[in-house]
Amino acid sequence: MTNSNESLTRFTWLIRLGSLLKVPLLGICFPKVKTLNHQTAEIQLNRWWLTSNHVGSMYFGALAMGAELSIATRLLQRLYKEKIPLSFIFKDASFQFLSRAEDHVIFRCDEVELADQLIERALSTTDRCDHRFHGYAYCVSNPSQKTLEFKITLSVKNTSTRKAL
């Protein structure tokens, strides 16, 4: 798993294109992959008029999409690179809002290794596999202050037609 600027830029464009086709609301948020390595995934969403609410902070829906994407980034990378036969959904979510997101927001999940473990477990069974991931978000202008803490359950299922070994 590489974290070079070129590979992150290419992956960002793949996510944007895929989002426009599959999840258009996420696509218009123009997500950017800032970091992706064996431990951490960071996604940036810019606050602009389409992602802002009536009080000038980032809209809840945009915050939720950024949080979801920070958790699913490693899975999306493996789906693209390895063509693994998995589908996924988000089963539940909880958010704790700590301050208003009045700037561009970076969503961070430090449980990428757990995502890999979930993927391997799902590939070895025909059952749906779930894991609850934790993360947080902060504004670009103040990285030391968390804006949001979130917990989201990612549910993954093997979609191969043959029975898993």
C-alpha cells in the first residue's frame, strides 16, 4: 500500500468518478484522499456552498459521507486493485459533534488494519461480516481540535458465485 502523491491523486480521481456513478451526492462533495497506509486513512471534504448548511458550517450529510468514506477507503482500494468479489454497506452509525465544521474537514480512521482483517474474514465465508470502526474529523485550520467523533459499522459480504474455501 503506497502513500505517494501520484497514487493518492489517481485513487482520488477513481473515487470521485465511482462516486459520481454510484453515489452522486458523495461525488459532488469532491472527496480527496490525503493519506492511505497500513494504519491510517484520511479523506478531505472541502466546505463550500454545496456542502454548507444554513449557519455556514459543513452540513451533517456531508460530514456523514466523509466519515463513511474514511472507513471504506481501504476496502475501495482493494476492490479496485485486486478485483475482490465483495459488496459492502454501512449498517449503523453514531456521531458526536464536538464543534462546528466551519472550514475544510479531514476525516481520519486509524483502523485500516482492522479493515484488512474484515476483508479477509469476508472472503473466507459466505456469511455477512461486520465490524464497528471508530474515527474522528477535524478542520484543516485547527488540526488539534476534533470537530466530530464517529462510530460506523461496515458490513461486507462475499459475492463470488462459488462457495468460499
